[in-house]
Amino acid sequence: MALKQLLSLTRRSLTVPSAIPQHGFARFFSNSSPQYIVKVGIPEFLNGVGGGVETHVAKLESEIGELHKLLVVRTLKLKKLGIPCKHRKLILKYAHKYRLGLWRPRADAVKS
């Protein structure tokens, strides 16, 4: 009998009610930052990626045209456009992160 009471007390203390919000990571991440608010096109996207990928801006703008098409482009299409492997990997990696909302290119700092 005492064992049953002890087990039920420990189960109650271990369970966390869903009404209590979890504050574990909320203070480390913010959803809105004025530094990241920028209208993103292909040039801004490729400049944000860096790594020399910005050299292909003219080629990608003429062949692909819009950012949403670049976000769903396949590696074979990029290869046919003559983009090197390292740059293709960077473009595809950051396009995936951008689609998931995990990354956005930074806005350029205002020079005064």
C-alpha cells in the first residue's frame, strides 16, 4: 500500500502539466529583428550566401529569373548553367534553409 502511494506521488511530480509554458529556449531566439528585414531577390540571396556565389548573379537572373524558382531548382539545372559544384552545394543548402525559415540574408548596414 505504501509503495503504491509512493509511486503515484512520484508520477505526479514527474509529469508536467501542458498548461505551464516551457521557457527553455524562448529567451535565446527572437522572431523579429529589423536587421533581417529586406526584400530578397536573387542578388540579395546570393550575396547573403557568400563564398563566391555572387559571381553567378547575372547568369541566374537571366536563366531562372525569380527567387522562388531558384529555391526549387535542382542541382542538374545548376550544373547545366555551368555553376561549379561548391557553389551549387552552397546555393542548395541555403535555399533549403531559406524555405524552412531558418536563414535570411542580412540587410546591408546603413553607412553614415
